[in-house]
Amino acid sequence: MDELELLKKDWETSSKNYPELNKEDIYKLIYKRSSSIVKWIFIISLLEFAFWTLISFTFKDSKDLEKMESYDVDYILYPLMILGYAVLIYFFYIFYKNYKNISATENTKTLMERILKTRKTVKHYVVFNLVFMCISIIVGVYIEMTNNPDVQNMLTRIQSEGEGNVTVFYLIVVGVSIIAMAIITAILLGFYYLIYGLLLKRLKSNYKDLKGLETES
């Protein structure tokens, strides 16, 4: 049980001789803990970005990436990459701004509003990452289907056997792509729950504590 929980328990069971002092102490601890949580959300998002950037550089010289570059599809890849980086930088800025705003908060109502805003920002960040991942897979499959000589030869051979086989081939590609996206989404959701989800649960707990203080006022 942390310092805030101990103080809350004492506040609930103590006499009413010093209610204002006890409420102020609890508010200060909620404020301090909320500021720390939002700071860690900002730091973790930067570490996550650094991790994926490191991974991309690690596989920069891989055969699959070299093959992708040989397709001459920079007009697709570069705008997608720029969009991804631009949106991530925007979220980093919002996370940092949320941290600075909460650090400068002086009243309960404003702190509650900023906690809700931070929770919403994190949820939007997670949704963007998942959607962007799915879009990247779809784009990658499209590029392979339209530029890979082996795939083109396979399609030509399948077409010679009948149009029905082509339909089955595309259905298989779509099915495998959906399964891949579902698996990766599940893995990322598990990661985001363990990291951001637990922090958001603590923020939600802080919000409930602040709401209780407002009710008692």
C-alpha cells in the first residue's frame, strides 16, 4: 500500500478535527502521482519509438528490405513513412504538453480534466499505432502482389488453370493477411495493456479519488 492509500485510509477513519488539512495532503499526493504517471507515459512513448527505430535500422540491410527497395515504390513508402513519423511526433508533443499541464495544475477540477484528457490521448495513440500497422501490412501485401516477379509468375500460372483458381488465390492472400494482422494486433494490444494500460488504470484511480474529494467538499 503506497503513501496515498495509507493517507486515504487515515482520512476516512480519522475524526473531523482537521478535514481541510487531510484533504489537502491527499490532493498533493494525487497531484504528485498523476504528474509522475504522465511523465512516464511520455518517456515510455519515446523509448518505444527508439526501439522500433532501432529495429528498422537493424533490418535495413536485410534481403526482404532490399527486395522491397528494388520495386521502386518510394512514391508509396516515403509518404507513408513521413505520415507515420509526423503523427508520432505530434503525439510526443501532446504527451509532453499533458505532463507540463498537469505539473502546473493547482486545483482539483482542472487536474481531473487533464487526467481525462491524458487518458484519451493515450487511447488515441494506441489506436493510431494499431491502425497504422494494419495499413502498412495491407500496403506491403499490395506491393508484393503487384511487383514481385515470383508472385506475378504464380498468378499467370494460376490464371491459365481457370479464373476460379485466381479467386481462391486472392481469398487465401486476404485470409492470411487478416490472420497476420489479428496476431500482430493481439501482441501489440498485450504490450500496450501491460505498459500503458496499467498506467491508465492508476490515472483512473487518481481521478476517482479526486472526484471523491470534490464530493466531500
